[in-house]
Amino acid sequence: MKTLLFFDDWYLDKRVNFQRHVCQPELVAESILTEPGKTSGGGYMTAIYDAKENIYKLWFNDFGDIFVQSLVMRYAESEDGYNWQPKSVEGVKDRFVDMVEGLVFSGEHKLSEAMVWRDPLEKDPARRFKMPHVVAERYDPMPVVECRWAYSGDGIHWTVDRERPWLGHISDTANVLLRNPLTGRIQMTMRKRWGDRRVALIQSDDFVHWTQPQTIIHPDPLDPGCVHFYGMPQFYYEGYFIGFLWLMHTVADEIGPAKNAGKVNCQLTYSYDGLNWNRSLREPFVPNRAEGEFGGGCVYPSSLIEAPDGTLRVYSPGTLYEHQGSDKGEKIIDCAALSYRLRKDGFVKLKADLARGRLITKRLKLNDPAMSLNVCAPSGQVSVQISDMEGKPLQGYRFEDCQEFSGDDVEWKPRWRDHKDLSGAMDAEEGVRIEVIADSAELYAIHVDCGLCMNEGPIDNIS
């Protein structure tokens, strides 16, 4: 089943009175995972749902003077994906393991920029989890660093690979891995050089040999003045690549070697191939919270997962202070784990008010008669029509034949007087168009197995 999202109008030939909006996930819970009097938090995190164990798992960076100014990786679990509890596991061997609950890794020197990734295609059971991380051995006066791998079979017990660094310089951000199903390669979003706050990408076939970093997202004239791109976790969702772009809003009066003050929040980016990226509307996807609340300083949305109930979950560190706004002293609790809930497909939506909205897709070659819409119209109406290449309605698939929908359904299946699906439209050689009219409604996605008709024939992927 193909999912048509509405980041842009590429699948559409007409859109009238449907306004595009960026959706925002709903904050459900905040969990303070720091150790009062010992650690302050303030690092990246990775969350997954383990279907085999029916539990949510979280790896998060923590910070404190007790670790000799080094970050550490800690581990927590949750039954509902919202309320987290650090958990210690027997057999962990680490220099700081007895200092705080749930510590699983601190590296061999001063650890930073550590992110955990569960590799869905790894054949070696001892390497199912991977952790690219940075270690600073000394400062001379610039940091002498290595970008190393750590591997684990369970995400708890880690082995460091000292022989195969993944980069020759520090990438001081969240370095996020993804297997690209279109290229067949592993890719990582990172920084092209130390302090270069733009988004770059490297690729590899074997985790050993990597391409040179290529900048893929750069601030443009539509961005706020002097904004920096702090990082961009990447995800693959229903045929789209989605990025959580972290915008650091720098302080104009800060003049020095580098800008280090400012809030961080998140906008959406997207890609059809994982290599060429587009910006969505310049609206916050995960905004800052109010001053004095966790997330009022910075939010760094780092994980996106699909829950068993079909909703999406977004996980982010949320700090009280702006970037480098606190002294990170051991008695300051600066960060909490923020857990958000997002509607299925709920990244962007097309909204029609009382003025009736109408959209018409480009020509689509149907591969399967099933179709559904993700739509919310509790006080409105939605109808669907199927038309031919010229826009002429197919017999039996007109708007007046459709059973008008009112309600909220992530998989509403249109029905017509004589048709329960698209079986009667499958033989259209030149393809069909899906037309939607709606008022007081929000449309999130169309689910239909199809190819996009082009001059040379239908294509399944528009990259």
C-alpha cells in the first residue's frame, strides 16, 4: 500500500481551498531521568519499541562532574512509552557503572555525541546495535578525537571497535544512521567539519568505507537571521524520508569564536530518495515550551517510532536552559525526556474550512483496488470521486454516488452506491485521478497501491 502524504503538491494537479499546515505532536509526559546531586542530563536519546519483549527502550546521554566531565550512555525502560525508569542490567563492565542507575557505556576517554541505532538487517547477532560516538583523548589545544564504533547484541553490553573510525574529524552533533532501501546503502546525517552547523551526509556499503561528507541542508534567505542547523535525525516512513531539523536561534550580540547561546527547536524536512532533501513549511514541528519548563530552552527531537496502537511517538531531550545556558554543574537538573504522541501520518495536513476544499491527483495507475483516507471531519463532510485522464468521472464513482463521510478515521474506506472499492476502475489504461471534496475537514494522507503515470509509463517511486 502506497501512502500519499502532503508535504508538497507533487502528486496533485489541483488544490483549492485546502490549506497546508505542519502538525505538532502532543506532549504526553516528561520524565526526569537524571540523578539529583549527581547528574544534569542534556544529551541526545534513542527510543525503540521492542515487539518481542513488548516494552519500550530508551538510551540517553547524561552528564555530571562525577564522570570527569564526560557524557555517559544510560538505559531506561517503559511499559507505555511515556513513563521511563532507568534500569541497571547485570554484567555491564564500565568504569562508572556503580555511580548511577542504568549506566551502560562511557567510552574509553571523554565520551560525546553518542547515539544508539538498532540495525534491522544486521546478520551478526553481536552487532545488532551500533553506537557511533566521539572520544576526546586530550586537548592540544584543539581536541584530539576519534570517531569510533561500539557494537552490542542487546544494547546493554558494548564492545568498542578501535580499528575502523567512521570519520577523521569530530562531528559534534547527533550522528544518526539509516539504511536507505532505495540505494541499498547505510547513510548518516552529521556535520561536515567541527562546528559547521549545517547538515551533511555520508554513505557506506560496509560500515568501513565511507563517502566524503556532502552538505544536504543549508540555511537560506527564508530562515530567521543567523540561524544554525544543529543537527537532523533522519527516518524512513511509508516511502518517505523524514528529517527532524534542529534550528539553533543564535543571539545577535554574541560575537566571538563561535555562537553558543540560543534556543533550539525543530522543523520538518523530507526527501523522496534520502539524498536530496526539501524543507517543509517554516513552522515549528516541535516548538519550545514555556520558560521554566523542560524544553523551554532547547528541544532535540531524536526518535520516531510507531506504537502498537498505530500512533506515532516522538522522543526528545528537553532542557530548561538555552544552549550552554547553564554551567552544567552537578547539582543542576537541566534536562528531561519528553514523550510526544502524533497521529498516524500526522506530519502535515491539508485543511478545508467552511469554504469547500477540492483536490485532484495526477494520473495514477492502480495496482490494487483497496483505498483509504486518513481524515478528520467530526463536524464536516468528505466525499471522493474517481475520474479518468481528462477529469471525467467514472460511471458509478461520482461524488453523488459516494457515501459522504463525517467523523475521524485514520483509514476511512470510501464506498459508492455500487462499489465498495476501486475494482471497477482497475482497467483504466491511462490511469485514474482521485478527487476529494471536503468542508470543515483535515486530510492527512491517501493510502492506495499505485504508480504515478508519466510520459514513459507509471513509476512506483518519484525519486
